Amino acid sequence: MTVVDAHHHFWRVAAQEQPWRDDRHGAIARDYTPDDLAAELTATGVDQTVLIQSVDEPAENDRLLQYAAEAPYVGAVVGWLPLPDAAAARAEWKRIGSGFNGVRCLVGRDPLDWLNTPDSIALFTDLAAAGMSWDVVPVTAEQTAAVVALAEAVPELRIVVDHLGRPPIDTGGWEPWASQLRRLADCPRVALKVSLGIDLLTALPAWPDDIGRYVGWAVECFGADRLMLASNWPVVLLKASYQEAWSALRSTVERSVAGPDELAAVLGGTAAHYYRTKGQT
């Protein structure tokens, strides 16, 4: 079994602005490079990773390709495209060539109405035909509806929802997150990452003691073959070490899935399939 960490970042703080990081995030206001992660992977038993963009600018794509060249454990790269502007996205896609396995742009809570324009649908159709996936974190009902509409319009597109779709763990809430997750799961090519994003990590006073209820619902909705375990390193360092977070997430998954085959899917099989990581056909 190949174990894949399906979501992490590298950055050098002097190389780019990170508008999503503020005074609450001083613990991660430093450089994070391939050498920093290598020892963590060895100690935790992770074989491959998926490197994800964290800044919306063309230079980020160049940095990602360089990082991947430095880190043999990087099995796939999700780069940046200015997706709301289909023409600009096509131009950047042409510039970066074929070095990426998927694409993403940061959306926050912004409306995603642009997803369902003819130009966007044509762009995502071409991305899907090229074997590219799309990462996104829909957190509102309106965003979820837009993602579902795109999934229905481009059924061959592999869509990966990051960070459990931002569950309300900090408040102990349930709805509307649970219903939104079910809507996304009803689209057969949508997968979900078992990880925690920066918004939730910032809101939590400490790493949560038990997220079993939320992970269990994710398993019920998506099934193991559409779930993937992910650290969100180094953002996760706001509340836990790499090894602490990975162990806690893995233990929760082990309690939630039916057996070793399902566990193997969440620990690596799903990510390898969706991102077509190195060594996959």
C-alpha cells in the first residue's frame, strides 16, 4: 500500500504575499521547503504527497514545479489557474504546459456564479479531457449549488473538495454542512479530503479531541473510495505537529471505515486515482 498525503504546501515568505495569513498565524510565518517535510514523512510512514498551490499568481506555478523537482516524494502537483477568467486561465495553462495534475484557485466565500458560464464549462471540459482535476472548498449553500451544477454539466471532471468542506467543529454544529456534503457526494466524480483548513484551525482553541462524528458522516456520504487523508501541512502546525495531526486523522478514519481495503483507499488509493500520481497509469 502506498500512503499519500493528499494536501500540503511549500512556501518562502519573502517570495510572495499570502493574503490569507494574518496576525493570528504567526506560528507559520516562516519558510517551509521540501527538506522540512522529508523527515516528517519518513517518521510518519507517508510515501508520496500532493503539492497544492497556496498563492494566486503565475509565479506560484514556477515555484511549484521547482519544488516538485527538488522533492522526489511529490507524486502530484495542483497548480494555479485564474479560473474565473476562462481566457486568462487558458493562457496560463498553455504557459505552464503539462507539469500539473490538477488546478485550483482560492475562492474563500466568494460567489461561484462564474462556474456555470459557457466559457467556464468549456474550460473545465478541456481540463477534464487532459486528465486534470479541480480542487475547491465550497463552504456556503450557494457555492455548493454552483459546484454541483458544474459537476452535472461536466460529469467527466474529477472534483476534489478540500478540508471536509469546512465542518462546524468549532461550534459543535451540523447543518447546513451535513446536507451540503450529501449534495456534493451525490455527484459521482466528487471526492473529499479528510483534513482541516485554515479557517477552522484558526477558530479552534486547540486540535479537536474528537472529529469522529464528522468523519463518519463523510464516510457514509462518499464511501472510502472517494475519501483521501491529507495533512494540510504546514497550516496544520497552527494546532498540532505533522505527526500528531496525521496520527489523529488516521485513527479517526480507521474507526470509521469497514476494513483494511477501505482504509487503504483513504490512505492512498483514492488520491493516487484522482491525481494520477507518479507510478499510476
